[in-house]
Amino acid sequence: MYTANTMSYSFEALGMSLLGSANMANPDEEKLQSAAQSATVLVDAVKNGLKPRDILTRKSIENAVALVMATGGSTNAVLHYLAIAHAADIDWTLDDCERVRRKIPVLCDLNIARQSG
């Protein structure tokens, strides 16, 4: 996976996108339904005063980074999650990424380009 797919999948584990929304083909009707459902969830969150900082936690970032590590995701995700944690005022460092990397095996490498080289 390159950066866009890595972040899309990991945002599900982070809790910032609907489960299953990352693996839909863009021109498919299912994607339109997912977008509509996402809009409904977003409007409900705003009505209920739910903010990203209410969802983002140290544990949710750890879950997202674990997914990145397990799928051989883009190394750019490390930089993105450091920035996300900083913006959310969550204590998360490069050492935390390394800690997760050491305990999570690569279950599947989804980058075809790396496999064919």
C-alpha cells in the first residue's frame, strides 16, 4: 500500500472513518452509500458535540500504527501519526512507533511493487 491507502485503512482503526469504507472501489455504488452514511455520522457527531479529540487517544493511535505495521503500510504513516498526535496534544513519539513495530508482525505485505522487485 502506498500512503493514501495506508492512511485510509488506518483511519478506520483510528476511529476517524467508518469501518469498511477504505476497501470500496471508487466508482461502485457502495462507495456512494458509504459517503452518504459518513455524512450522516458526521452531522450526528456535530449535533452531539463530538470532536476528533474525543475520539483520538493514545490507544487509538497505537491501534492505527499497529495496522500500518501489520500490513506493511507506507513509512509516511509514521510521520502522519506523529503529526496527528501532536495536533491532538497526545504524547506519541518515534519511540512509540518503534515499540509497536517490534511487537507487531507483518501479516501481509500489500504493496505489489515491493513484491515484484
